[in-house]
Amino acid sequence: MPIYEFHCEKCGKNFECLLIGSDKPECTLCHSRKVRKLMSACGFVSKGGGGQTVKQAAGSSCGGCHASSCAGCKH
């Protein structure tokens, strides 16, 4: 199920939303439907050598980030 990132045009909040079928996104703060989809980094999980799991976000703005999204990054 796809999770998309959105930006609310009314209050300025960025948020993530799980969309199923014909669901319409709604801001989690002000409940406005005046939102636009953001381009998000594509995360992936791979098994490295020796059974080590590696998680990365493509295009992450900081080198130490291993999140699938920079929306909640504290770095």
C-alpha cells in the first residue's frame, strides 16, 4: 500500500498519508483537502554481506540518515 508525502497549502504542514483506492488526502493538522503531493525519497532495505541489513533513503540530505523519509528528520 503506497504511502505518499503531501504539503498542506492552507497551514504549511508536511505529512504522510496512506492512500487506498480512490482515497483523497487530508491534512492531519487542519483537515484541509487543499494539499499537493511532494516528491519523496525512495527507501529500500537490502541484505549486505554477512547477513547485515542496510536501510537507506535515496537523496537524503544528511549523511547519517537511515530513515525512509526526511519528513520527520531531526538532523
